[in-house]
Amino acid sequence: MGSSSENTLHWSNSTVEVHKVVVGDYDNNVFVVRCHQTGEALLIDAANEHERLLEMCQRLGVTRVLETHGHFDHIQAIPAMREAGYHVAVTELDAPMLAEKGYDGFIEHDEMIEVGQLRIQAIHNPGHTPGSISFRVLDTPLLFTGDTLFPGGPGNTKFPGGSFETIINSIDNLLLVYPEDTIVLPGHGLDTTIGKERPHLKEWIDRGW
């Protein structure tokens, strides 16, 4: 039995399916967001294990790839995805990190990305990297935060281009504003909710990471 039988469904309601696989040495979460009505889908973060991702993309009707940011562990599968004909988009600020892997377009802050009948809002969340971006699926509780917000706090800001003050402002003003039942789907690890994380903002600021 091949990997084509892999059960990847992570969350669903009447309009959207979310599929998830964990890949590579850094246990990167790769998500597919799929419109129930039309079967059209997109992939968030072509991180690694391109054969597995390509199989999932073919099975689920993926037409393009959105990158949450340009760190190396999130972009290893990009060349194979592009070779297979998938359009890869990243923010202009993080595009230089993809110079060797390639990309096909830019994602802008507040852009509305349409996938079938779904609309996905891009939220520029600098701090982990200058161009880090999160994705909110409108009319659902889903918020994909890349490496900006995790269970227990913000992503690492010690890398070049990172800033703790920036990531805190970004999380406070652009993510913690969503309803408490908003599901946070990060770039590594388990899901959490805005309601679970919001009360801890001051703790994160006090500890400084």
C-alpha cells in the first residue's frame, strides 16, 4: 500500500478541509486548504519531502503554494513543486531567501486570495523574518501563523532580520484581535487557539522571548 492512502485530513467543516503532514528534520507542518464546493486547494509551506507533498497536491487538487516565510526549513520542496507546475508565492521582503529555490509571485499584506469559493486573507506579521505572513480563512476559525505564533508564545527572533519587539507588536495588533475560538495552526507543533494564548502576552514580553 503506497503513501497515496495516507490520511491527511486535519480539520473540516461544510465549506473547507484542512489537510496536514509533518515533514523534514525540523518537523515542519505543511497544510493544504481545500474548498469543499469546488475541490480547488492550495498548499501552505513547501517545506520538505517533495514526493509526499506532490502526491498530496495531486490527490487534493492543489493549484499553488503560499510560503509563510523564507527560512530554509520551509522552502526545501519548492524546486520540485515549481518543476511540477505549481505557482509559488512569497512576500517581497522574504523573496531574497528564495533566490536559489525560485518563486513565481508576491503576496501582499491584506491581499484576498481566492481558492474556489474560499477567501483567504494575508496578514503581514514581521518579527520572525521581515516578510513573515499569516493566513486567515474568512468565515472560518482558521488562522495559519507560520513561525510567528506558537502554543506558548512567539517564534524565534534571534535569526538575522528577526525582532522581538516587532513580533510582539505584530501578534498583539494583528493576531490576538481575532475571536477566542480562532484556531491557530503554526509552522511546527500542535494547534492552539487565540483564547489560550492571548492571556499570556505580558508573560512573553516579561521573559523577552
